[in-house]
Amino acid sequence: MRTRSRVAGIILFLPFAALLVLFGMVPVVMALLTSFQPTRENPDGGFQNYVDVVTDFRFLPAALNVLTFLAIYLPAMLIIVTIMAMLLDAYKSKFNASLRLAFIVPSAISGSVAVLVWYFMLEPTLSPFRGALNAMGITQASQIWSPGNLAWIFALMAFATGAGNWIVIQYGSLQSIDDELLEAARIDGANALQLAVRIKLPLIRKYLVYMAVLTFAAGVQVFVEPQLISAGVYEGLATDWALNQVGYSFAFTNNDFAGAAALSFVLFVVCLLAALYLIFGTDFFERREEE
């Protein structure tokens, strides 16, 4: 029976392992090898490609833009998603399933469609909220679509398309908490807020860490929103606004695939280090010292 279980486990794991190798490990290795190849600006190749990328005039502004975006997007995702999931779990009603569906529906909108939807929503002359925007003194598109507002706009777009899925996922994590534990806390006098903060939140911490890792990785690699705004809505408004756009420019404007690979590998290392810090810094795997 034990042998059969092991064989079944291996069989179930093999498809994932194959996909991980083909579309995870192989691209990383290819990017690393490509990043050291010679370029037109650096015929010798090597580590100088990384120096050229980091010292490029577009790198620092793009990095600051991404950091600003993350400073808005990441806390909003973690805090609002957690609160909404807690409320959905605490106040059960016959509309609970409908609410979960309502949260998921916006996530079905792809990044390109979301850009068009939010352009329509924020354009003062087209928006259904035109009256509210005009009441705030916003009557022209330039008052919203300006470089100083882009981080907030892109964070709003990303939040609207990603929060719903995570609310439902965190709601599912709350369902794993033993009802007897919650009932015991209620008998001891815990109110709804105390249940949420002292019982539920610590028990779903690893799910929140998982969300933080994936949300951070997605935020660092923001690309669709600024690229489409710059290319299809307001030409040049967000050119090379994000690091992924800079990598795109290296590859397809400068014909510098080694530089693009170097920048991609830098982003990979940043995401990997952040993930390792969150995972091991928060005891994600619940390691315990043996007594």
C-alpha cells in the first residue's frame, strides 16, 4: 500500500514537474546565459551587460515608478482583501454564494480590457461618474491622465482585476479553521473583532504570506497597464514607465536581447529574494524546534 501511494504521488507530480522545468527553469537558465552574450554596445559581453542595464538612464526612474506602485498596490491588496474576506466569513447569509461570485467576476477581465474599462471610467467626458468628477473640479482628461497620477491609476486597475480572486481564496482559507475552536473562543467571551484579530488572522497567516509573495511578484512585473496606456490611449504618456517596459525596449527597440535578459534576471532575483524572505522570515512552513 505504501509503495502504491508513492507511485501515485510521483505520477500526479510528474505533469507539474515537467511544466516547471519547461516553462520555469529552462527560461531562467536561458535568460542567464543570454545575459552574458556580446552586444553592440558591449562586444565583450559578460557582467558588464548588467552594469549597462542598471546604469541606463531609464532604469532608475522606472524602478522608482515600480516602487511607488508597489507601495500603493501591495498594502491595499493585503489589507482590503483580508478585511473583505473576514467580513464575508463573519456575516453569513443566503447571499454569501452570490457575493463570492460577484467578487470573482471582475477578475475575469484581462489586463488589456481592464485598461479600456478604466479609461472609460476615468475619462471626464465619457465617464458614467462625470457628474462626480466635475463636482471635484475635474473636467479635462489631462487632470487625471498625468505622470504624477499614473502609479495610483495603475494600482487601481491592478487592484480591481486581482482583489476579487484573492478575497475568495482567503475566504476559503478561513473555512479551514475548526468551528470548535471558534466556539470555544466565543464561550470565553471573544467578540467578532477579537475572533478576527486573535484567532482567525494568526491561523491564516501562511495564506496571507502566499498572497504577499505572488502579489509582490506581479507588482514588480507590471507591464500591461502602462504599455497599453502609452501605446493605445495617450501615446508616450508612460513610455518606459515600468522595468518590464525598459526590458521590452532593450529587446525590441535597441535590439539588445542580452540587456533585456539581464534586466529580466535582475527582476527574477529580486522576486526570489523577497519570496524567500517572506517565506522563511514568517515561518511559512511552520518549522518547530524539536524539544
